[in-house]
Amino acid sequence: DGPRSCTLRLAQSYGFTPRDAESADDAPPIYFELTAMQDMRQVRDRAGNLVGRTDTILLVDATGEEPLRSDTIAIGVAPTQVDGDTTFHDIASVEPVAPGGVPLMYEVTLAD
């Protein structure tokens, strides 16, 4: 597979305050389009033995919004295609790939 369009849904909307709605759940979502490569990696213990779990890894281009653990992400869906049936995945970890201190991409591990 080649690069895939993904939609990052921010955990909080910019400029939203609790006075703007009856609850934080009423805040309008903010979406960003990201480009990512998807990979599946088998997890190993410290001795190198497979533990029977596979993690989904996204290598996200660092030219867009930086994903955070509190955000969620939809794979293969552009922001304009998001609807009530869109599946968003929780993010377990985000590691910048930054040789020389400048992020080139983010390695995003999705939660189980």
C-alpha cells in the first residue's frame, strides 16, 4: 500500500470554552488531514519472543498537525468523508522521527 489519507480528530476544539455549550461533548470537532503509511508489527518481549500481539503503526508526514495521544484518527478517510459511521482509533503513543532535531514524521501506534 502507498500513502493513505487519514483524518485526525483533535481531543479539544481550539477556542472552545465550557460557556459555549452545555457540555464539552457539544464542542464541534476539529479535523486535520494527514498523510500516512500503515504498517503492522508483531510485538516481541525482551527476549525476542513473539507475544501474540500485532500493533498497527502509522508513519505520519510531519508537514501537518502533530498527533497527540489524546486525539483520535480515522485511517483511509479524508475530513470531507467523515460521517456518523466513521471509525476513529485511539492513539497509544506518538514518537517523532527527528534526525538532527527536526521531525520528518511521527510514528503513531494505535491502541488495541
